[in-house]
Amino acid sequence: MGGLMRRPTIVDIAKAAGVSKGAVSYALNGRPGVSKETRERILEIARELGWAPSGPARALSPGGRIGAIGLVIDRPAHSLGLEPFFMQLISGIETELAASGVDLLLQVTEDTGAEIAVYRRWAAERRVDGVVLVDLRVDDPRVEAVEELSLPAVMLGGPEGVGSLPCLYTDDAASVREVVHYLAALGHRNIVQVAGPEHFVHTRTRVEAFGEAAAQAGLDRARSVHADYTGEAGTRTTRRLLAATDRPTALVYDNDLMAVAGLGVAHEMGVDVPSQLSIVAWDDSVLCRLVRPSLTAIVRDVVSYGRQVALMLGEAIAGGRVEDRETARGELYPRASTGPRAV
């Protein structure tokens, strides 16, 4: 009987290509460190040798499971570690995956084009069984790109603008209306919403709901401005607003990081919270409870969002029909940062 066919290894590819094992590893994992020409030559040799990632998590048959799902976050890397929303979301996803032994492959990119390139590479190299998409954009090009790849995917956001992808979405408009009417009941007339980037669908939804609720409450001086979710943007925007002649008496921030930064600016400028300025944060986190005064916030169970979206993706990977689902609505939790407008 002839000898057993041995699965080719990185060493075999390195020998055939005349390069180091490190160069092969860089090429196969899509990491910098080798030229484009060398990367393509290594990948071609790997294909010719029939190489595939080893280990039980990477199935070799076309219909086999890889044992991993992907998540790409298109946000500045330096601010991501400070963003409680994503830490809670990832915690929920990991909690759900741990029970099934599935890994989470996380990557941070700098723009939408780079994010789409990651999905194409993951699909071509069979790195993941499916992906979770976050931060739905207006006319989102990622939707069509993922559909073309036939890569199982679930969108966190929607329900409009997601194409054929199943989605887990939240009724943000209802929460915005609750905040505006709460502040109006406290006597505030000059309210500013410090919203996120305009290209996000959830930003557009919140801004539209803010304008409609303000009109219903007769707040003719209410308006929205845009920032990028970072503490730096929260600081700059708040400083500009509080230095204006027509200073707002209430600020509603689209995330907790900007709200905490805004509270710091108020202290810096001698504007007392809440007697001279009320502050509301979106997404309650430990940040909102640690500062003084503690921040009024929209409370959402982001960890459960992670668990739900991981479950939905598992169903999609298994080939089942996955229906869109709506999360529990965020609830306003008043704390010490809001109070009646000073007369």
C-alpha cells in the first residue's frame, strides 16, 4: 500500500516558494510584511498544493463549517477601546458563541471600502462561516457586496435599507420622542441634540424623530448638530454650544462617551449641571454612573443585542430562514444630570 497523503503545511509552501515561514504566514493571513507580488505567488502555490488551515475549526470540505464568525468595526481604533457600546456588544456575541465553540474574528478598518475588502478576503479564504454587520449606512454599499459573496450575514440595524439580509433593529425614534417630551416637561425650550455621523441610518432616524418631537412640543429653538462619537468631538462641540450667546439649557448626546466629555466641559466653563444645563446620554454604561452628577441616559440591553444577533447568524449559517427581529426599546432612566430649567 502506498504512503498516506500528507496535508501540506506552511513549511511545504515556504520551500516551494523559496521564502521564509514568516512570509508565508503573513501572506496566508492577509497581514502586511510581504509585497503584493510575493503574496500572490504564495497564495497561488498554496492553492496548487491544496493547502487549507489545520485544526477542527476549519473544515476542508466545501460544505463544511469553519467554526468562526466575523465582525468588522469601521471606527477609529484609538477610540474603540473607550466605546462601551461595542465592548458590551462583543461581550454578548462571545457569550453566545462560547456555548457552541465558535470563534469571533474581529477586525477594525478605517473606511467602508476597506471593510468590504475584508469581507471579500474572508469569503475567498474561507475564514468565517458568516458575518455580523454594524452601523447601517444610508445607501449602504456593504449590503450588496455581502449579498454577492453569498456570505451568511445579519445586520444590526434596519429594518429599511438591509436588502435581503435579516436584521436586528431598535425603534430609536420612540426613545428620542420620550427624551424630548421629558425635557420639555421640565421647562426646557432650547435643546440641542449632539448626534452621530450623518451617514449612519440610526443617526438619521434619531435626528428626524428629534425634529418631529420638538415641533410637537413647540420647541422652536431645538436643533441637531453632528459629531463623530469620540470624546474629543463631544468636548469641541459642547464648548462651542456653551460659548454661544443663545446657550442651550439641555443637551442630548448620541452616545455616553460624548455626554461624559460634555459634562467635563460644563464643569470647565462654570455651567452648573443640572441647575443651568441638563444632560442626557444615549446608551447607559458604567461611565454614566461613575461621573458626578450621574447622567440621565437611555438604557438599552446591548449585551442581549449581541446574544440575539449571534443566534440569528447561527440560524442563517445553518441554512434556515431568519426573520427580522426588533429589540426591546431603550428606556429613559432619569438621574442627577437633568432638572427643571432655571427661570
